Amino acid sequence: MATNKVPENLKQRLKESYDAIAPKYNEWTILHSQYRLYYLDKLLNLLNATEKPQVSTLELGCGCGIPVTQKLLSHETYHVTANDLSSTQLEAARENLHSDAAGDRLRLVPGDMTELSFAAGSLDAVIGMYSLIHLPSSEQVLMIEKIVGWLKPGGYMLANFTEETIGGVVNEKWLDDKGWVYWSGLGAENTVQVIKDAGLNVVVSEVTEDVVDASFLWVLAKKGLQL
């Protein structure tokens, strides 16, 4: 259902939905992670080329932590802050990822991504896969600006967005009878311009057709330093 109004209690409704459908969603999404891993590898190749002794990353919408958070932690120099609205998903991530190998390199943070706070210039990378699209378009713009502030010079943002301009769409039963979700988007051209205006240089900008019969814009962008 298309809507130009942001639903009331949007974040709470999304939290409750992902809490309810977490097992079904995780089973489905892990099987359809090819684009997540494809673009994550592009980011990792760039980060690893810097040979930093420690890489600080933030993942927005980490879900159960598989496969993206898991792959980040497979690199011993990576420290990951993983955020999600869903407490059920974070509990699953804790069970999946808090091993001796991860140690103190993983921090799980619950809540609305727009309310997070990090020191300016403190992160090497921020990742948002299928998560920023749940924000109203105006909040996506603000979120991108926040991310740019958090990134170190030369740091990277990796995220995907809707290809089409979408004022807002509500699906009452996505994947499950309890799977209430909301999506929004500025469209590919406008999103890329917002990212550039915020101070990022676009390294990758590609549209892919996903398994859900929807097309997404994937953007990998670098802060400040010239390409």
C-alpha cells in the first residue's frame, strides 16, 4: 500500500515486526545474501588495502549477524559496532557471534539508528544493507549526513537504497502474517546527489534486481579524500 504519510509509531512497529518474524526472516535472508556479500567484498578490499592496525566499523541493521557481521569479524583487526531495532535479532546475533574469536571486538547496540551517536571522525566504515530503506526519505538524508560526520577522512559508506522514488510503501504481511514493513526512497539519481552533497565521493553506484522482484541502488562511497 503506497502512502505519503509516515505511519504512526513507525520504529516501534518495525521493531515488533522483526521481533516476530526473526526466525523466518533469517532463514530467508541468509539464503539470499549474494548481493550483501558481493558489495561487502568490494568494501573489504578497499579497507584491507590500507593495512590499518585496527578498523572501526558500524553496521546499521545487522539482524542476526550472519553473514555480514560474521565476515567483518573474521578479520582480526576489525572492531564492529552492530545495531538493530529488533531485540530478538540482537539476541540471535549475540548467540551467533560472541565467540572467543570475536572477543571484545563486537559491540551490539539496540535501537533506532537515527538516535545513535559516535565521535566525529571515529569510524573507518559504515554499512547499511536493507536498513536505511526503512526510514522515511527525509530521515535517510539526515542519516547520510550523520554517517559522513562519523567517518574518518578516507572512510567508506556502503549502503543500498530504492532505485525508484517511493514516498512510502507499507506491506502488511511481508514474509509472514506478522511481517509489517515500511519502505521509502528518493530514487537512484536523487540518492546519489544527496550522498555527493553530504561530502562523499562515489566509488560504486550500481542498480541490481533483487530476488524480491525489486531493484536497489548499491552505493560505496569514500569520505573527503580524492579518488
